[in-house]
Amino acid sequence: MAFPPQVLVVEAAVDPAVEAAWNRWYNAVHLPEITACPGFRQSARYVAEQESVRHYIAIYEVDSPDALTSAEFQRRRGWADFAGRVTWTSRLYRRIAANPAG
């Protein structure tokens, strides 16, 4: 399996009072609508459950940083009805070549 050259990683901690509803919305609505934006190829969600509060990440494969500036992405990003109940960060990462000369 080849790893993508660029990924957008969104990390989130969610208010436990809305966590179940947020997960349903994220899986059924948000992940598909973001992945359908121009320049997005695929996505996946993960959860860390070792701590007292679960922490989530979503990883999106993107063609280039331009994917984050499309009108579609700008309209669809955000937490909808969960605004104020989610603490989050996002970062765009680019893969580092395994061969330092490459």
C-alpha cells in the first residue's frame, strides 16, 4: 500500500453529552461530504480509547493544499449543531521522502 503524499488530520475531543449524536453525524454526513469535495480522495476516522476521554482523528487524503481553499470545502467545514461542544485542531501534513536525496 502506498501512503498518500499529503493528508489533512483533524483531531477532536467532544463533549460526552453529545458524543453519540456527533459520531452518528460525523460518520453519516460530515465525513462523506468533506471527502466529496474537490481535491479530497479518501478519508478514515480513528479513536483513542485508552484515556478517560476518547480522542478522535479524521485523516483525509488530499491532492494539494488547494483542496482546503475550494468553495465546497469552505461551505462544508465546521461542526454544524455541535459548534461549541468540540475542541479541535487541524493540520495539513506532507510525506517526507524515505530517501533524503529524493
